[in-house]
Amino acid sequence: MLPQDAVVMKSALNTNVLVLNRLWQAVNICTARRALCLVFQGQAHVVHHKDNEFSTLDFKSWCDFSTQHPEETDAVSTISLKIRIPKVILLAFFDRLPRKEVKFTRHNIFERDKHQCQYCGRILDRRELNLDHVIPRDRNGTTTWENIVCSCIECNTRKGNRTPKEAHMRLLRTPRRPRWRPFLMISHTRQPDETWRRFLDPTLWDVELGEQLSAN
Ligand SMILES: [Zn+2]
């Protein structure tokens, strides 16, 4: 193996792989290295997507599949085998959803509001957006999920220190604590892989948690 092969292999092994629980719900993202380990240990299967059908393959089947389809480039090679990098894996045993709280952060508010000014509806770059207290702070407006929205600088300036009603401005939607878990954010921050998209469909994703998420 040439040194540059090692570099390629290393980066291939760091590719992101979507992890599904036993119920086919997306629960995490891990590196290809970790994914292949889990598949090798029999703790997960590779999910293969072809012609709108999904099949699951164990390590041996995945190795065979990789050998039969050598034209693909997203593979890592060892002396004895060539194995493709999976895009999605399905855990064999884990059937829970992770209990991750959505933290009340600037970043997460932008994600919740999809970088869209909640007054005029424009979708803008983060630099052109502010966070607005719907009820102004000095009018006892709280710094919470329910009172903070993404706003463009113009709307923010126009609204000034007034309530939306006073400023004759309407919110596109009532701000709420997000129901999603943090890894859903990958669907907004980068283009998900075609195979991932199936599992990241927001309608499939929007599972209400039985517990209240705390804003800290
Ligand atoms: Zn605006």
C-alpha cells in the first residue's frame, strides 16, 4: 500500500454513516470506521438502497457485495479484502431513541427557524440575521424558546422595542421548543446523502418526545 492510499483510506474511514435503530429510526451519525466495526461484530447490518428498495446485509454479504461491485469508488481495501463504505447501518439490538436534549443556543434557534426571518419570511445567511425577543426584554420578555425568534436586521430594527402587535408585524409561526433531537440538524446544515434523506424526512422525524426539553 502506498502512503497516499493510507491517506485516502483514512479519510474514507472517517466518512459519516447514518445509524438507524432496530425500528429504522435515525438515531445517530458515526464514522465509517465505527460502522464497519459494528457490522463486523454483528451488532449492525449495512442498509443498502437500490431501486427504491432497502436490503440489509451482514458483514460477509457486504464484503461479497463489495467484491461484486468493484466499480464503486467509495471503498477501503486491505490486503485480503475490499469493502465499500456503507451509507446507512441498522443496529440489530438498540430500539430506543436517544435522549438528547435540544440545547437552547443561538445555533439551535437558527436551526429551528431554518434561517428564516420569522417576520418577513426571507431566508438569509446567519450573518444577516438577529435573534429577536418577541416581547421585548424590558417588557418582561423572557429569553426562552417561546420568546426568541430569528429575525432579519431590517425587521428587527423596524420592530424596535415594541411587541409585534404594536409594530403591526406578524410572526410566521408561534415559537416553540423544538421537538427534534440535535442530529436532525444535519438535514439543514448540509445536503444529506440520497439514502439518508429517506430516513431524515422531517415528517418521519418529528417524533414528539415524552419529556419536556429544558432550556438552559
Ligand atoms: Zn425580516
